[in-house]
Amino acid sequence: MAEQYNTSAPRMAVKVPINSDLLRKARELNIDLSATLEWALKEELSRGIAAQWGKENRVAIKSYNDFVEQHGCFGDEFREF
């Protein structure tokens, strides 16, 4: 699967407000904040891209589903299960 963003892009420092107790507890456990934020953003990006794709292709998806409901799935006649 192709990357959804440039993984070799330079890093950039940002200022993000965060719950102070959450930050304290994460630091106590030596959680890598940068890696955790990047992981969370990548997950959100994936969900957002998937949702956007679904919206952009909803007409085609509905059309295909209607076709399958009416005529069956392509290759049904060859199924042995």
C-alpha cells in the first residue's frame, strides 16, 4: 500500500496544548510523545482518507450493491463454497 504522506519529510517542531496530568503520567512512563503523536495522526489520516473515499464513491458503491442485489455477485456461477 502506498504511503499516504511523505515519510521522509523533515520534522517540524509544534506547540500543542495538552492535559498536564496526562503529560506528566506519559513522561513518568517514558512514552515517546513525538512517536505517539505521529502514530495517532497517521491513524486519523487513514480513517479520514477512507471516509473521504467512501463519500466520493458512494454513488458507484450504491450502484454496484444494487446490481449485486438484483443479479448476484460476479462469478457466483463458478463458486464451489
